[in-house]
Amino acid sequence: RDWETPLDSFDTLVVLSNRQPYRHTRDADGSLAVDRPTGGLTAALDPVCQRAGGTWIAWGDGDGDRQVVDENDRVDVPPTDPSYTLERVWIDDDLADTYYSGYSNRLLWPICHGAVDEAKIRPGDYDGYRRVNERFAERVVPHVSGESLIWVQDYHFALVPAMIRERVPPSTTIGQFWHVPWPKPETFSRVPQARALLDGLLGADVLSFHVRRFADRFLTCVEYFLDDASVDWDASVVSYDGSDTQVVAVPLGIDADEHARRSQNLDDGVYETLSAELSIPDGTLLGLGVDRLDYAKGIEERLEAIETLFERRPRWRESVTFVQTTTPSRTDIPAYAAYGKRVRRVVDRVNERFGTDSWQPIVYTESYLTRDQLTALYRNADCLLVTSLADGMNLVSKEFVAASVDETGVLCLSDQTGAHDALGDVANTIDPTDRESVWRTIDDALRMPVREQRVRMRTLRARTAERSLSWWMSTLFETFAAATPDRSISPQG
Ligand code: GDG
């Protein structure tokens, strides 16, 4: 199916996200450099916008960015072959601290990931969050013309759908995609503004989660917190404040063909150079972890499980090497800085305990790798470890599967990821809350006969290819298109 067809139902597409897909910086000599911030969301949506055109509104990142935009804060991207417009919203440091480091990432992120001990709210955080949501909502209005689709991304903008709804004609369709898990009601009740967030989200015509588990928890929260909302569970529709919100589960996919092609065509030299740079030894099995440095990814628990593995199964010493790449993020939040320290401490301890003159059990890097380097790691890995304590989807697992073109390699996947709901038990399932389960699953994966690896990997590859990025787009855009006519015949229309 081709998602461009349902997209034709709309005259304009406007995407809103916190993070921007391209960041411009000035080098010391004044020349302009462009890089791409890490993250699953921008990686997924950039190809969509490249094909669909339109405008992407995101938070700009400092002076480098400011120097490339026009007087309307707009710049065409990608730089090599511009196909859509990126519009930057500037947020000063104090406001960013409350909106981003505060309410979004000290409160909503941990709440959505069930990490209640990490959840903190400071005076002023919610006010900053509300003000930034308002600023983004206002920036949408000038773009609306005819049948517009406004597509809001993620937990940074829970209030935006209702704010946009107040400002635009009824023929405008508003979609929201929630990229992280939705919490259980008892966890969500810790948010002092629980009702305001639900009220904001229900301004959308279509609210989408990755998997049914999260959508159902959302509907449960609506019933629990909003007396004047009614939930039709069969249709998965919430009626509230005179309008309907369709709540759907549409798992984000990757462009599996593109990942496979890149892997197929990759020069062996990329891995050789990288393994020399990182000191990955030849001739051992390779276990791999690729994550943002985030407590929700269960990196510390995974490294501890690796320690237990070497303790309980000495046969693996000097015959398997674990490569862990982490990209630091949200470093000004104390919980993240502390987590980075704990992770590095476990790496050092394991390497000290088991390392020899010629072998390090864990090769750890915080460098940002190129796409080709990442693909080289995926292709050479004998197993990928995903041990998230909670994860909306987890695209890394799908990228590994797509890059495993020889159909070998084992995916060890936490059952707390959306990817596990989507890919199922053909992955080697990890229960991240059970320490024994983690190291035993890794042990099983390392011993799995190639024939069984192939059987599992073929199924995983077929599922990843079937539920690809274009499937995600076509399914969502059909839902958006179907949500539009109802309102255009409404009395206000
Ligand atoms: C959020 C949700 C959901 C990582 N290191 C490098 C690098 N990456 C790329 C990976 C992948 C992306 O970053 C990470 O995506 P994930 O989905 O695994 O995780 P989050 O960033 O937490 O994303 C998540 C996602 O949104 C989408 O809805 O799946 O649950 O938490 O694409 O390849 N890319 C490069 N170098 C690196 O070093 N080039």
C-alpha cells in the first residue's frame, strides 16, 4: 500500500515535534556544519516528510541554527536535496529548563516509563510546559489552509491538540502520536495535572500509540479521571467536550528494505576500521547493545547480567565480547548524569574482574556512530540485547533484524518494549525485572544453533518488512483521512 494516496486527502501537512531532524552549527572558522540529532522519532519522520513535503516545526538549537534561517525562522531541508521546510521555535534557557528538562523529562518521561522514583516536579515546571505548548500551537495557525493535517508528536506536547483546536477551522484534522508508553492509572495519578493532559490530548481527532496495551491504558485513564468523557471500548473512541477522538494502535516501523540494502552493500572495511578503533577483538562472538544513555533502557541491569554470565558460565570468557554504544542525552538532568556514572562503573568493574591482556569483556563507547558504522555492528553481531524496563517501540531491535541479511544472529528482546508486542515470541524474550532471566537468555542466545537462528530470524525479518515505515504511514494516514469528513459536516463547519 502506498501512503501517499491518503496523504492526497490533505492540502497541507504540518508536523510538530520537540526535536528537530537537522541541526546547524558554526565551526570555529565560521563554516556551517549540519548534523542529525539521535533519536527514533526524527529518524522515522524525516523520510516521511522528505516524500510528503510540508512544514516541520521544532525547537531550534542555538546560534548556529539562527544564522541559517530566514526572517520567519524557516530553512529548507535536507541541505543536500531540500524537500520540506523546517521552522524553528526558539526557547530561552530558563523556559527550556522548565518545559524540557523539567516537566517533560523529570516528570512525564519517568511516569510514562513507570519509573516513579525518578519522577520529580518543581514549582514553575508545568507553567513552562504550558507556555511552550501554547507557543507551538500558535505557530501552527498561519499554515492552516483548506483541509490541513496537523500532526503533533509525543509527550512534550500533550496540551497542544486542544490548543490548536481552539484556533483553527473545523476542517482541520489533528493527529497526535504518543511515542512512549502510556502508564497505568495508578502511576498516571501521580501527575498533578492528569486531567489537563487528558483534556489536551482529547483535542485530537486521532490519538495513536504504538501498541494496544498503551491505547487501552489510555482509555482506562480517561474513564478514571474524566467524569464527563465517555469511552466506546468496541470502537476505541472517546467522546468528550462535544467531539470524538479515535484512539488507535499503529506500531511504528522502519524502512526495512533500505536498512537491508545498506547492510548488503556495506564494505567490509567499515567494520574493520571501526573494530580497530574500538579495540573489538577478532575471533570472539559479538554481543551488541545500542541505546540512548537512559535508565529506561535497562543498560545498567544488562551489564550486570553480563557480569553474572561471565561468573556463572566461565566458558564465555575470552570467547564473547559485548559492545555497548550509548549516546548521552538529557545530561543536565541529575538522574541522567548519575545513571551515566553508574553504567561506566559497571563497565569498569566487569572489565577489571574478567579482562585479560588480550581481551576486554565489554567494549564501551559514547561516540555517535555513522549509519554505516551502526549497520556494520548490526551485521556482525551474533546477538543484540534489548533489556528496556519500558520502551514505546524500540527501533534498534528492528534495525538489527533488517540489517541481518544473512539471516543469522539472535534478538534478545525485553517484553516491556512495543517491539515485543509487534514481533512476538520468535525473539528470545527477556523479562527485565527478573535478573536470572536476563543472563540466562543471553546464554541461550549465544548457544543457539545456526539452523534455529535462521528460522527465527526469517520470521522476524518478514514481520519487520511487513510492518514497515510505509505501512505505518498508510495506516495512520487512512485513519486521519477517515476522521476528517465527520467534522466537516458538523454544524460549525
Ligand atoms: C523514542 C522511544 C520509540 C542510536 N545510536 C546511534 C543512532 N541511534 C539511533 C538508532 C535508532 C534511534 O537512534 C533510537 O531509537 P529507539 O526507538 O530505539 O529509541 P528512542 O530514542 O528512545 O526513541 C522509542 C521511538 O521514540 C520512536 O517512536 O521506538 O520507544 O523511546 O534509530 O539507530 N544513530 C546513529 N548513531 C548512533 O550512535 N547514526
